[in-house]
Amino acid sequence: MRPFRRPLLPILAALLAVVTVAGASGCAYLEIKERELVYRPVRDYVRTPADLGLRFEELWIDVAKDDGSRERIHAWWLPSARPDAPAVLYLHGVRWSLGSNLFRLNRWHQLGFNVLAIDYRGFGRSDGDLPSEPQIHADARAAWAELVRREPRADKRFIYGHSLGAAVALDLAVRADGATGVIAESGFTSLPDVVAGTNRAVSLLVTQRFDALARVRELKVPAMFVHGTADNVVPPAMSEALYAAAPEPKRLLMIEGANHGNWNGVGLDDWARAIDEFVGVAGSAQRARTAVAGTS
């Protein structure tokens, strides 16, 4: 997710004058300009998992539009060599596309996961033009249906999101059936909260809200929150707030010295151990829920 501090805030502040002068039409114009500023997709890319020596399947997933027509989201399926591998839906942030997320996809694959990764509409090779919050949530739900089709066991289905994708993942975990657990990395409480850190007046104009703090309180599955302590894009305190609001079972991992985009060395080892432990706890919790449901 790109920093909001320099390019976004001055332009949104200027658009405040447009709203004041133009009334309702100005508000519509402001929303379009905001979406153009918030979402920074790369429309195509030259690298694929094959560049890392990874076997993968290219997918196209149908998603319905409000008018009843259909569009497609582009996805990759990276199968694990393990026959009993868990599966994870990978949801990226506001910037770039799948081709720019290969290092994180490879990280999950190396942990032994089957990975389903998507580009939201307007990103990469997916259909659509200008992304929006409702479209992104719809794309995540369509991708989740595909993951459930590929992984029938409810104790082996996980949702992961980075930055804006963390908010999408938490929303999906609340709304979707059959998730084992959700992992939110470098997540924020809401987009207006991120903007408010620099300009509270401008934050009131933000229409793409992604209110993760509201959603996290409704979780019915285990959640894990990960954040680098040196993140200068999304304050680490936001993951702490999400963790505090989430019901049990939950886990918080703060990686010392890590930034918004990546970490290596000891931080990566800690992350891998924590994910492995979380998968075990979440899987056991899901099996217990299934057993209770079966006896009721």
C-alpha cells in the first residue's frame, strides 16, 4: 500500500473546494478522483511464478456485476507438493498486481500451503477499469468460492491479506462460511483513520472506508495480526487496535524493525513459526466446532 501522506492528501484537500462549489456533482467527482488516487494497479506484468521455478495454474474466476453481467478476475493457483497441505487465499494491497507479489506468494508456498492469489478487477489482467471497495469485496468472495471448491476440508482453509488486503481478508472472514482462520498483515483500522493521522478534515471525505475495526469485532474464527514496528505507512498501533478488538482465539506478532513491505532474517523465521503455530490452533478449533455441530 502506497503512503498517503504526500500525493493523496494535498489533492483531496484541493477537491474539498470542488465539493463546496459543485454540490452533489462535486461529491461524485471527488469519489472518482479519490479512487484514482487510492488504487495504484499495474495493469500487466512480465513475471509469473514460473520465474521462481514454481508450478502454477492460471485461472479466470467469474464475478457478477450489479447489472447482472459478468466480469472475470485473474488468479494463480500454486499447488503444494504436500497431499495434506492447507490452502490460503492471498489478497494483496492497493498497489501493483500479482506479478509484484511473487516474493510473498513464494513465502506461503515454502510454508507448504496451496495458494490461490487474485488480482481485483482493475488490477493486472483482471477485467474492469477503476476499482472500488464494493467490487474488491465481491472479488474476494468470488475467489473464496473457488478456494472452497478446491479445498473441501473446512479445517484447512485460510484467508490472508496484506495492507488493504488485510481489511478485505477480515471482512471476508466475517461474511464467508467455512474459513479456518484469518491472517492480517500490516493492516489498518480503516482508510479514514490512516488519512486522519495527517489531516482529520480530509479524512471525513474518504469514501473508500475499508473499516476493518468494525469488522474484526464480528469475527467467529481465529485471527492473527502481524505488523512491523518500523512501518512508516500504516502505524503499527493499528494492528494492536485490531488485535485488542478481536475476540479470542487470536494472536499478535510484532516484528521488530520490519517495515510495511517486507522483512527478512530473524523476523521471517519468527513469522514462519508463528504461522505454523496459528494454523495448528485454528485447525483444532475448527475441528472442535465441526464436532459440536455434528452432535447438536
